[in-house]
Amino acid sequence: MDMTEGKKPAAAGRVTGILLKYAVPPVITIGLCWLLFHDMDPSMMWRTIRQECDFRWIWGNFALGLLAHVARAARWRIQLRALGIRPSLWQLVLSIFGTYSVNLVFPRLGEVWRTGYIAQRERAPFTKVFGSMVAERLADTITVGTLAVITFLIIGSRFTAYVTQDPDRFDGIISIVASPVLWVCVALAAGIAAWMWIRYPDNRIVATLRRLWKGLWEGFAVIATMPGKGRWLLLTILLWGSYFTALWCAFRSFPLTAEVISQHGIVALLVCFVFTSLAMGVPSNGGIGPWQWAMIFGLELYAVPGLTRDYAASFANLVMGVQTVALILLGVFTFAWIALAKTADKRHEPDR
């Protein structure tokens, strides 16, 4: 038997995995941005931004975003210290800045980069650091999920009334979610994975995954036993409170989005916050595309006179654009700092 025959499918699988991981998100981003911009007059968008935006509130949005990054770094430090890993807060802040800038180019790779950066710098096991990062991200998922449930309980009737304006689209979504074929495929995939896990523990791939899982679990489970749970919870509240207040500042920057809050209250802001937070889970480059669509959808639920779709798009594009530019600048600063620090460390190394 030709040994190369077995290698070809494996190589093809790796190539397919890489394409799915790194090619699909840009396609989603470009497609959604095209849908967003192709019917829009750019000159009108810029005119709306110049005439309507109070950039002092945008600076407030930026400052609160920075505070959220610092809170995230401080929260992660509590988990890492419980594992005996003691990076400085500054190094963790840099790792957070780097994460978001990397995700702009390679979605989801930022989390792997920050794990590797801290693990290498602190000479710590990658899997433990990665597990603590997974726990940190799971806390965010639980937070967003909880807010989403509360929000949909509050606005259920309004949301249903809006969606059912287009019966065909609504029925299509329901038919997909309720499809027995979908759930049979999910159950079948889960069953095969569980059978492989139990039946073939010595298989090279399964054994590797088991070792990885053990390290991940150690990093993940520490959240239940670590000291400083109260501070960790307070930092979680600070983190998401900063995100929420940052969006409030963004709404205050345009007269008509500020009017949405005035007429419909904080619930309208919460709805847009939840929708945009959920949109960040869509595989895309830094949320570009899904975030704007989610914001426009949220604003359409709470329309005020004069708040057209183009106006909402101008607002959403400005806020996302400012966030993206900020992440790029923070990324440049981070990687320049790391490079200079490495150069300085090498200069101070004793000659051998």
C-alpha cells in the first residue's frame, strides 16, 4: 500500500479546516458589509456623521472600552494566580489588547495568541493557561446568555410582532430550528464522538485530546476553588458595566439615538446591547458586519421619527469604525512594546 495515499486525505482535511477557519469569517464580513453599504450613499453617511455626531461622547465610549479591557485583564489575573501563574497586570492588559487586534485579521486566533504569549512569558503549561482563558470566556457567555433571556422576556411581544411582519422569513427560521434532521445530525455527531472517546482511549488522536482536556479542566475548574471570588465577580460586573455604559455614551453622541433612550428608556439600550453582544459570536473579523446589522435591527424595534435605516447605519458604522481603529492602534502599540521589551531583555542577557 502506498503510504502517501493515507496522508493525502489527512492533508486535505487540514487544508479544509484552515480554509473554514480563516476564509469563512472574511467572507461573512465582506458579504454583510456589502449588503450594508451597496444601497447606501457614502456622501450622505459622512454628512450625517459630520452634522449629527458629538464626538465628545465617542471619546467617552473609547475610554470605557479601555476600562473594560483592564477589568478583563485583572479578572483573568485572579484565575491565573490560583494556578500559581503570576504575570503582571500590565502584561495581561497587553495580552488583551493583542487579542482583539489579532482577531481583526484572524478571527478566534487572538485567544490562542494571548494564551501562548502568557504561557511563554511565565513558563507555564499552555493547556492550563488556555483552560483559564476558556473559563473566562465562558463567564462572558453566561453573562450574555442571562442578559439575553431577561431581555427577550421583557420585549417578547414587541420582538414577535416585528419578526412576523415578514411571515415567509419567520416560517423559514422556525422550520430550520424545528427540523428533526438538524437535531438527529447533532445527536448522531455527539454520539459518535462520545463512543470514540470511551471505546478508543489509546488512539493517538483521542489520547492527545484527553491530555489536552485534562490541562484545560485544571485551568477551567480553578474558578470554583480560587481565592478572591468576590473580587472576580465585582470585576465581571465592572467589565460588562463598562461595555454597557460605553454603548450608552455612543447613543448619546447622535441626537436621534439619544432620543431612542429618552422615549423608550433603558430597555431599548439593553436590547441593542444584547443583540450586538450576540452578534460578536458570529465568525467575522472583529465583529465587523454582524455588529452593525444587530445594531440596526435593535434600533428598528424602537424607532423614533427621523431615525431612518440609513441614519441607523451611519451611527452603527461610525461606532464600529472607531472601535476598529482603536483596536488597530492598540495592537500596533502592543506588538511594538513587546518587540522593544524583547530587544531590551536580550541586551541585558549575560554573555555566555
